[in-house]
Amino acid sequence: MYSILKEVDLLVVGAGSSGSIVASKVADQTGLRVLVIEAGGSDFRPDIKTPIGYGLTFYNHKVNWCYETTKQENLGERTVYCPRGKVVGGSGSINAMVYVRGQPGDYDHWEMCSSPEFGWDSVKSTFNLLEGRGKNGGSDYIKVTNVETEHEEVLENFFEAAKQLGISYTKDMNGEDCEGVGHYPITTRNGFRWTAADAFLKPALRSKKVKIIKNSIVTRLLVKDKHVVGIELIKKNIKQTIKTKFGVILTAGAINTPHLLMLSGIGPAVHLKSKRICRIIWESIIYSKQTLLL
């Protein structure tokens, strides 16, 4: 269907949480034609949309990259399994849906070590925005559902035991004072899994400002005159190239994003040389005005 597509304004690699939000917001705020490339297929599956089905996706290669580390010396030469989503919605489509913001103190520590953008005050406003707190209904936000009435009764015994040990009970695990034990909320809407793809990407696709190509593996970035000008991908065993007017945003996850960069010759010179990959000068790519790398 997209074999005749020669050029788009902006390419987004990966239709997970970040890719879904970025594609939606960029298209809405700039009017650019955005094309999203996803390695996996549709998330419209019973094992994904039904919350209890996440156990079926844990080792399913159709929706999960099923990564594993190399043998770890400090773990008795064992490997560590690392599931990652290979489907629209990314890892948000295969996780257990538990939604906990984290401790404010952790974010403040990151601010101390890096930038005010990572501090609790900054991040909290982003959480509120994503969750649509203070908004009136609508579906274009992450849905956070209280399911404490559906949890096993044994948890009450756990909470009582924690109390006897001096550990407090907290009603809202995402409230201002979230230290202690309590019921966790999950990201569902009307009983079904609700991801960033549901909240942001799918409405954008309906508006026709954004298009998506699924089941397509991006193999490398195309670079010309120190600018990223497109991508090379494989779909149905056919290699294709797509050019971009303004650049490429990489939202392929913590593993696949650096992997794609290295396949494109961007990364540690010694490592790339050992894999017989031609290295591109890193600085000229990162600071190119026509290149967007997340």
C-alpha cells in the first residue's frame, strides 16, 4: 500500500508510548505529514485488550521481542530475560498495566544530578497532562483506574502485617504522600487495556494527519551530507526506502533505538568496527538542524 510513498515530512520509528504521543502532538501542532513505522502488528487482540491476557504475551514472539542478556558473571553466568513490546502500543501493550508515578524524592534527586526538567515539579505537571487531570472526560488521555475492590482479600492481611511493622497504609499510590503500602491502580478503560496508542495515536490516525506502516523492520537511517534524510526498512521480505523532508524521530525503545543507531554507523567506533559497520561522525548527526533524535 505504501510502496509508492516517496517522501513524508517526518518519520517516527516505533509506535509505543513515546512514538504514539510524539506523532500525535507533532502532527496536531505543526500540520506536518507524519509516518509511523512499527515493527509489530495490530494491538487489537484478546490477549492484549483483556487485562488478564498479559501473561500470554510474556513469551509470545508475535508481540514481544523476548530479549535476553548475555551471561552475567555476577549472576552465576545466568542470563536475564527482558520482554519488550513488538506491537502497536509497544511495551505498554504487554505489561501488567500497574500505574505508579514513583517517589517525588527520586525525581528531585535526578534534578540535583542533571536538570530541573527531571525534578518532581516539572514531571508532575507532565503526569497531570498525560492523565488529563482536571479535564472533563474525553478519551485522549491515559486512563488510570482504581481496581482495589477487585484485588484478592489476602492483601488486607498483608496491609495489617505491614501496619504491625510500622509501615503505613496509603490510599493513593500516586498522591502527594505515597510512602507505604496500598492498592495499585492500572491503565484500563471500561475494563480493557488502555495504552498511549489508544489515547494518542489512534485518534491521530483517524484525523488522517498521521499514517502508520506495521510489520516493518527499520534496518538503518539514510544519511546524506551529514543529515538524516530517510530510512531503509524491510516489509514482507522486500527492502524499501522512505525519504523524509524534516527528519526522523527514534522512539523504538531503550534497546532498539541505540541498536538502530549503531546499525546506521552511529555509536562507539571500536564496537562498530568489530561488527564491520562503517562509523558516521556522531557530532555531525546529533547537531544537524534537520535531524530529530529522541
